[in-house]
Amino acid sequence: MRNPTRLAIAGVPLVLLLAACGGGEDPYAPSGEGGGGGGPIVVGSANFPESTLLAQIYAQALEAEGIEVETQLDIGSREVYYDQIAEGNLSVFPEYNGALLFHLDPEATSGDTEATNEAVRAALPDSLEILESSPAENKDSITVTRETAEEEDLESIADLADAAGDMTLGAPAEFETRTQGVPGLADVYGVEFGEFRPLEGNLLVEGLRGGDVQAANLFTTDPAFTSGEFVALEDTENLFGSQNVTPLINAEAVDQEARDVLNAVSAELTTEALTELDSRVQVDHEEADEVAADWLAEAGLA
């Protein structure tokens, strides 16, 4: 499962940024028709490209329905933005249900989407809610090349049990010791790789392409999947849990009209679609707001 601290990148706390703007004026002061609190709905994002893209998608969908929206993008880690949602400075935030659960309860266990959302709802304070989860997930995977999948007849992680001993697994260093990593692969699937090689980011993809590793821990919305070269093996035992894109909202700031719009967006967003959109932003270097607008138009949501 995606590490709940994966967003812990140092940044200036949002409260300090607010104090530095406009001579002390509150940029979140009510300024028109919004989603229930008398002012605009404020949609935030963390400081990585997919989060910014998702915030643009949700914000533009709201705007298309005539709802007043502001965006606060690239805020930083969950440790910074979570409290801002609870306090009402942010109204909507594109979250990942599994990562949010482990932020709320580090002792939580992995589950499917329904179980994860039930646990999240039980752990959230009264001021916060999650809306319906999208089918789109950005979660850990064990990935092989399409050639390897065909040669070894691999469809699920379980199929690696006989082949893994002759393979090298590439993954971030922490994957070697965490529960939803090498130990979990052995305990849940009986899969033990012959060698582990610590690699990050593009080095994982290049390692697969060059044969330095035969399997790799990639996230399921990695733009590399758009090439057709790679196969994410099915996690039939749900070792990595659920990481569905799920809007987290301040309950008082988002009315039913806005909730319906956000849920309609989530219902249309798939992992495949999100992967393609991520590729346009991260590989083709298109602007996130333009990519978001294109997808909403294609989906009939704007």
C-alpha cells in the first residue's frame, strides 16, 4: 500500500502563507455563491502532479455547474493540508482512501474499497466527510514486462511463486522491510525474489526495460503503463489495499448540489484514464488545467 507519509515533503505551512498574503486579509472570506458556507468552494491539492491534476478536474466540474470555486494548489504534505480542511480553510481535497485511513489510524489493516471507506468514515471527525470513491486507484503494484508475463504465464502476483526465485525485484528501499512489501509478498503469496535492488522513479522503469530487474514496484498510474510494455500483476489477495481517488470534504462547506457534481466526476474516473492524463502532464508537459478541461469535455461533465 502507498505509504501514508508519501506526501511528507517539507513545505511552508499554509497558515503562514495565508498570513503573508493581502496584509492579513483572509483569502477564504465569503465572496459569493459557493457550496454551502456562503463563500466559494476552495479546492486544494498536494504538491505532486497527479494531485494538482485531480484538483483541477474537480474544480472545473464545479465551475461548469455555476458553482463559485477557488483553488489552492501545491500546498504540501497531508500533515499540512488535513488540518486546513478540518478548519474550513479548504473545502474539497482529492484524497486516496487507503492513505487517508493510515493517516487517521496507523494501526489500520488493508481492505477493499468498501471496507476502507467504512473505516475512514468511522475515524473522521464530525466536521469531515468522504464522498463516493472513484474506480481510479494509484496504488502499489508488482509489474513485469509484457514479454516476461507471457514467457512465465503471469497474470497475478501469486503466479510468481515458482518464478520469483530467479528474478530480481526493483523497488524503493523501504519496500524491502515494510509489511506491504517484500515481507508481505512472502507471507501472503509465498513469493520470494532471488534478489532485491533498491531503485526509485524512472530507474525502476529503465531497470525493467534493460533487464536489470525482472519485476518492479510501480504505482498503477505511472505514465510508463501507457506504452503497453508493462503488466501490473493482479493483487488477488489485496496485499496493497485500496487507494481509490476519493474527495475529502469539509461537511459544512459543501452542499448537496456540489456533492452530486463531485460524485459524478468520481464515477467516470478510471485508473486507465488517470494514467493517460498523468502522462500528458508528466511526460508531454501539458498544463494540468488544460488536460483537466479536455477530459471533462470528453466525459460530458463540462
